[in-house]
Amino acid sequence: MIIILGLLILCVSGQNEVKVSFNELESPVSNIYWCGSSVVFTKDDETIEQTHQESRKVLFILTDKGKIWRSADYGTTWLDETKSWEKMEPENKQLQFESIHISPADSRVIFFFGSNGISYKSKNCGRTYTRFTHSEDLYDFKLNKMDSQWIMAFKDKPCGKNDINCKDFYKKSIYVTEDGGETWKSALNYVRDAAWDKLLQYQLIPDQRIIVCHMKEGKSVISYSDDYFATVQTMQENALGFFQTSHYIFVLTTGEDGETGYELLIAPAYLDKFSPQPVQLPIPLNQHTFTILDTSEGQIFLSVSHKEENQRLTNVYVSDFRGFKFTLSLLHNVRSLDTGNCDFERMLGMEGVYVSNVFDHQEVEKSKSRSSITPATLELYKKTFISYDRGGQWHPLKAPEVDSKGDEIQCSGDCSLHLKGRTEANQNPLYSSQNAPGLSIGVGNTGLYLTQKDHEVNTYLTRDGGHEWFEIRKGSHMYEIGDRGGLIVMGQDDKPINQIIYSWDQGFSWEEVKIGQKEFEIQNIVTEPSNMEQKFIVYGQSRSQENQLKGYVVALNFQTLHQRVCSGAWDPTMPESDYEFWIPKNFESGKCLFGRKIKYIRRKREAKCFNQEEIDKKFFIETCPCIEDDWECDFGFYRKIEGGPCVPIADKFEEDDTPDLLKPPVNCKQTYMKTQGYRKVSGDYCQGGIDLSPIETPCPNTQTNSTSLNNTEIPINDIKQPTISKPQINNSSTQLNSSKQNSYLWYVVAFLGAVILILFFKDKIINLFSPKPPKKPQSYMGKGNYEQLKLFSGNDDDDEAGL
């Protein structure tokens, strides 16, 4: 009876509101971290689930002044951990911290590295701490994903006289520890950059493997070591940098003299079989700057700024399914001179959808003819395009018909919607969530070009993968998506505010929440990286009366609204269901993407309820016949931004050494495979329909010399992607002679023998190629769509090749 009465009092006392908790910090927030996670991993052939529910609520903040704050109740209250640690220091020594790192091997293990050689660590998200000391010179700490106590760091080392290995940018030394920072040992000198192998989780890869760019006998090389450089395996000479993903490793090289240009090599990520191939680009210009835009969907998107062009202009290339041959996807992509980032975003939760900003081609050509390409000129001519086929074709964004107040938007002809990208300073770029397919939010404007005036931008939303956009609010906002797309929280970021708005119906209607008495500038709105929570953190800054910059953190808990839980996910066709089926479409509104028809289950826009379903929301319907969207331009061909067929790239770039890929190979014998200018989009599953693959063509009677790159006969299997087809049944009867029957009998015997051997050694084979169990659970990833990686910029004065 007492418990029931207590619940009634809770409901009556105004708890049916958003719970707001306001806290002030000594300085603005530098970064925020979630400690702990829920994972499932395999250990000793047994699946074990470890859920750290209490750890998931632990947050840490690193402030601009190097202070550490901790919250064990999702931001409701914060404790100044630095002040507590300083009380235990001799003479109350002041502490300042440079970085926080959560172990990828165990998300409960967290390190706080101090700038004065005094650091702290915790194995339980801050319930207890261990103090440890190290050299003040150590920096750039990198944690091993297999053991939470293994860390790599760097220290700068002065050069000795006549030291051929001690050159600019190679003055780092690698230090390693295997006891969580208690003791460190030197591993390698003359280093430019180093990283743990990205494939450490696999059985074939030793847990200690480190990849490094360093000087060896006066040359810059890429090497790896499995024993902290007691032994070293050299992979590539004359190398300036590297970057490894889970599938590829990229290596930047230069000539023997270091002045003959740069070349980007690519190889499978497994280093023991390192056999790099040069990236083949169709434009024979001197490549200058490379930025890896995306590798998540089997293809590589690569931004290249050619040396003859303004460094703010880049071309985007997309690889074939093997990752070596690149075709031109997009001209004049917008690139930042400060960060190297490009306005190029993948729409998370959607397959093959990308949004990019480009400089208007006609205006760029006019500027080139006047030899006056200036940043100020280019900024006036930025436009936004979207691709539904992994960069095969690009289209303008359709402008909304009405604004957020219901008034008609005058936008026709070349008028379209344009969104700000990551090259814009202090702006939120296009944002999407893996757990909310089709939903994206961005800031921009309608018109001919992207405006440079802050007061002319508004906030827009799409819920169908970019086909239809809605203006959901006037002005520029920070935003975050929670509750698997069911809850959106926003705050205006172009002026100080003391309230935020939220929506249950993806922008149809909004409600306001006051978040404090004092107005402040919002820096960001975040939620747990899974985007499945109904709790958010808003943080920002403001100057005090003493002209000191203060930090503010506001926790928002929407669970106290006591909204009902969504129902009906098991059958979205029911009228009373809160869910619906949604089928993504291509640009022409066809329901096939990459040769398949897929449907999702998602919450209806008008359903105001908590979306707590953890079901698999993606379902395969059927395979589709091939259409033109299933084909992209082949190597050596390109398509204009306005659309149209793929044409030889030599028509655009009039270079003497631009290859003519329509010519037969030099040593043509009988027939060769002649390209139609197209290749199948990587990962496309279409069958039948339009066939734009190479055509078998008779060789000409007279052979002519050719400067074509296609100088050898290419087998058809090298052009087409592998396909799986059903075995055909031949109804006609055939006779087998006795010798053929015996031959087939031996094949059957050999096959059965192979099967027996495989079954006998099954466990060893599986263990050889299966992932190793991490020694501790994996940690959560941070907020954000993904990170772009700059391999090299020859425009930089320091010749920096780091990532």
C-alpha cells in the first residue's frame, strides 16, 4: 500500500514533464564520453553476454581548461573529479588533463592522461581510480583493441649530428606499455606516424602488431612489427604515409628523389600478403592531395585535388569492386583548405545514398578562363547534389513546396535546396542515424546557390532518403536524433538561448522546454551513440560578468513524459499499428535499389509514442531486372552533372596522354572485350534487363600501335563482377561413354574425400580464419556520421603526410 501511494504521489506531483538538470562548469566542454556498453562476444567456444547497465549511464567531460567531470546519472549531477584528485596531491598540486581514452578492449576501462606527467585510470567507469606517472613528454596515446592495458604513445627526440635518419617530421619515438601506463619502454626511433593494426581481432594477426612510417637507412619506409620492433618487416620504400581500414591499406609514395610527384597505392588490409597496386585514375594529371571519403559499402570514394587546379577544387572518384580502378564520379567537390575535409556525406541507414556540395561547373570554367579563381568567388556558387546509386548519377535536391509556417516557397527552374557541409565553420552538417533509415536533418536554403548569409538559412528534414524535404524550422539549429528516429531535439545556434524545442512527429509540430535562467550559446546536442535513448545532453558556453568563458551542461530526460510505448510492429498493415512499411526508391521513384527491392518497418510519423522496438527492421522482397541506374561509368568515362550518357573522359580533358579505351589492345588476338562505357555498380544484385557490360568484338585486320592503358587482352571475368546463377537443367538426353563415367566417378570419390578432410579439420580451419575474442567488451563509437581522412596535402607548408 505504501508503494502504491508513493507512485500516485509521483504522478500527481507534475512528473509528466521533461526533466531538466542545469549545471555550470569552470570552462566550456571540449568533449563528452560515454563509459560502458552492452556486448556479446565469444570466448572459449561459448557465447557470453555482458551488460553493464549502470556503466552505460556514466558520462565524463573534458573541459577546455583540462578538467575532468563525471556524472553517474546521465548528466543530472556532475562531480569535479580533478578537484578531488588535487586534494590528494602534495601541496594540492594543480592538475590539467590533455585527453580521455576509453579502451576499445573493455569499455569500462578509461584513462585520463595529464599534461604534467600525472595521469589517472579506472577499470570500472570511475567508481575507483588508480594514479600513475609517466614522462611529461609522452603524447598521442593509442590504445590496443585486444588488451586494455596495452598502450602506444610518442615522444619527440632531438637529432644527433650527421644522423641520416633524423629528418624533419621523423623525430618521433614510439613508446609502449603493457601495464596500463605504469612502465614504458622505447620501441622505435625516427618515426613519422604509427598505429595498431586494424585487424588485431583476427586469429592470424598477433595482438602486438604495429604499422609504422619511419626512416630506415635514410629512406622513408612503411613497416610493421609483431614484437615491438625487435624484428621489423619492411612493406614499402619511399613512402610518406598510410591509412588502414578493415578492408584496405592505403600507402602514399614518392619518387626516389622525393620530388617526382606522388602516387597512391592500395592493397588488402592483411599485411602478411602485402602486394600493393597503384590507384588507377583516368585523368593523367599530377595528383597532389588525396582524401579518403568513404569505404563503408565495398567501394572506395576518393577525393583528389590535382596540382594544376586550385586546392579548393577536388574531383571525387569511385573505385570498382576490387578497389583499384577509379572512375570520375563528381567534378569540383567543395574542399576546406584548413582541414582537408570535403562536403561529402553518406546518408546513414540507407544503402548507396550520398549528398555532396560542388562549385557550379559553368562558373568555375568562366573563372578559369579569366585565371581568377579565388575563394571569395567560388563561395558564391556552391550547389548541393544527391546520388542514389553510389555516385553513378547526381541530382539536385528538390526544394520544399511550403515553408515551416505553411507559406508557399517560390522555387522553380534551376532553383533547388542546398545544404551546408562539413567545410562550413561552426555549422552542423547533414546528419543521419543508422537506427533511423531515411531520416536526415540539415541547414541550408532554397535558391540557385547555397547562401553565405547566416540569416537566410533554415533547418530542413527528409524522412524518405532525400526525395522530399520539409522546412521544419526557421533559422539555423543544432540537432540530435533519439528514440530510433522517433524523437528530435533542436536548439537555435545562431544566438544565445535558454530553451530548446523537441518533436515527436519528425518536425510536424514542436514543443518548447526551458533549459535555464541564463541564455548561452549552444555548442552541441548529443545522446548515447546508439541513438536509441530518450535522454539528451545539451552543452554550450557564455561569458560571465568577469569576462570568463563558462561552460554549461543541461541534461534532458524525456522518459518522465510517460508517453505510451509504440505497438503493432508485428503487423504494420493493421490500422491501429504505430508502424508502417517503407520501401526506399531511386531517383526516378522506382522501388529497386542496387537490383533489390527492400522494405523497412518504421514508426509512423504521427504516432507519438516511445519507439522501443529492437527488431530487425530491414527485409528483402525480391531481385529486380537491371536498369540504367545499376550501371556507372566505366574507367576512362564520365557523366556530366546534368545527367546524360557516359562519354570518354578525353572529351573533357584534352590531354595528349589521356587513354582511348575504345581502341583494341595492341596484341589483339581474334576478339577483345570492348567497353560500352559502363560497368556494373559494385554490390548490385540486378539480373537480366539492360546489359551495358563489355561486348566481345572482333579484332581489326590491321593492328595499330596504341597508347591506351588497355594494352592487353582483358578476359571477360576481369570486367564483370562475379554473379551467382541457378544451375540450368538440360532436357535433352545425352550419352556418356564408359571412360567419361569412370572420370565422373573419380570426381565424386575425390569430392567425398575432400569433404571428409574438411570435416575432420573443421575446428582448426575455423579457428584459423575466425576473429579472436576480445579480452574485454568493445566500447561504443562516438557521435557523427563518419570521419574523412586526409592522406597528404602538398599545399601545406610543413609537407604533412599524417592522417
